[in-house]
Amino acid sequence: MIGGVRDSWNRSVQRAEQLAAEHEATRPLLVFYAQLLGLQRESYDTLRNVHLSGSLERDLKAVRPCASKILNGVSAIGPPLIIEEITELVAEGEPAIDQMLLDWWRTLAANQFFPKVILQPYAQRLTELSRRPVDRELYVTDYRCPFCAGPPQLSMLQGGGELEGGGRALLCATCLTTWPFRRVRCASCGEENERRLAYFHSPAFDHLRVDACDTCRRYLKTVDLTRLGIAVPLVDEVAGAPLDVWARENGYEKIELNLVGL
Ligand SMILES: [Zn+2]
Ligand SMILES: [Zn+2]
């Protein structure tokens, strides 16, 4: 990643703040997301200064303080429902939080807000150390992250049609690794029949589109960096929330929800 991982957290926070200032309709989502990214950046900074083994069970000692900081932080800014869940989780105590993190880490089950927000910086730090997760099975397919076997959060177009994947890449929802992926292909079931693949684009978001599949009825959003080079895919994906509404109304289910729950 250009400029290193630390810079990528900074760029994400700044982009979320910038988009929050520009887009009134999605401002509350983007303000919340900017704050989440700030908390995650703090976790990342903490994890940079400790030894990590790649076994979450052994690394829990280092991850726990990050988890409680994030839970505290989110309970100060989150919507009431999330605050309620944090209160319950904290009341159950440390073993319950450990178990939640370990369960998710072993399965990467879709759409789990707390373990995902807590473990994204950990997973990303592991990628930086080239230390692959060692305490779980990694079923890597080409629609799964080559580093951690996580599902994709989004797809992106980077130009350079001569590159592998025709300039398209998927971005991992867990460790934020990117990997090349064929342009005309469903990122959930691998469908390649163009007539089964639908695209939805709105003039309001020139650099975003929905890539949906009529075979498995799943979708994700694509961020086109050839149209807007300053976009930060993880953040611009969140800003395109109205496209998620369109996709849901048309009966498509997202492969993996983002951290604002869309
Ligand atoms: Zn990954
Ligand atoms: Zn599909």
C-alpha cells in the first residue's frame, strides 16, 4: 500500500471527514464511520508496538486492551441499539468478549459488527508482518482473501486493463488486503454469464456502482478509481449508502455489510 498502513488509516479518517462535510444525506453515517476509523487507528498504533504471533488465542493479551478501548469509544458515539449491546457484552465480562472474538476469527461469519471493528486493525497488522493467521483453517478460493480467507467488502477498478483481472480487484473485509479479480464475474458464486450479472449506477455517485448477480442474488459495490483517483474505496463505499437501498429494494443481499451496517 502506498505510504504504508499507518498512512492508509489517516487517509481513511480524512476522507470520511471530508465526505461527511460534503454529503448532507449520509453525514450521520460518515461522522460515525470517521470516529470508528479513528478508534481503529488507535488500535493499530497500539498493536504496532507489541509482538503478534498470528494465533489470536495467544495474541489476546495484546488485543484485549484494544477491544475495551473500542467498546468504550463506540459506546460514547454509537446509536442506542449498539450502546445497549455493548452494555450487555461488557456485563458478561472478559471471557465472553474473548469468546466472541475467537468465534468470529475462526469462521469470519458475515455481518458481525463488534468482532469486525475490533479485529480489522489486528488482521491488517498481521498482513504487514506477513504473519498469516495460524489458529484456524483458511479456505482460500478466488473469491476469498489470499491472506486470511475473508470475504470481500467491495471491489475496485484501478485502470490498467492489461493487469491481471483487467484492473479489477477485491478488497478483504477483514484484513483489507486486495487481490485481482476478473471484471465480469460474481464475487460471491463466480457466475461469469454476463446476462446473469446486473450493474446499477446512479449519476449522483459517478465513481460507484452496484455489481449484482441474478444467480446467487448477492451484490457488492465497486469503486471506480479511474473515475475518481482520490477516492478511498473503504470510505467511499460507505458514502454510497443510497445504492445499498436500491440493491436491497431489488432483492439483492450484500456479500458483507460494512461497519455502518449497510
Ligand atoms: Zn483478508
Ligand atoms: Zn453470484
